[in-house]
Amino acid sequence: MTGQAPRPGPRRLGRAGIAVVAILVALVVVIFLGRNLWHASEVTEDPPAINAGARP
């Protein structure tokens, strides 16, 4: 027992970094596509009627 935890090798650290970046990119892509699909459905809906001169 030397009191030091074993350190991962440089290859393992590289793979972990690539995995983190891939997860972040996938998250951004999913959010981007989801917002585009949501916006496309909003655009195809009829706009709400606006009563320009009506006052309550």
C-alpha cells in the first residue's frame, strides 16, 4: 500500500475524452433536431386570431 491510486494510461484517458465529446455532440444534435421538429410543427399550425381593435 503506497497510498496512491493507480492512474489510467494515456490511451484510456484519450478514449474517455473522446467518449465525453461524443456524448456532448450527440446531446447538442438531439436538442437541435428536436427544436427544429418542434418549430416545424409550430409553423404549420394556424396563427391565433388577433382582435386589433377589441378592448376588454
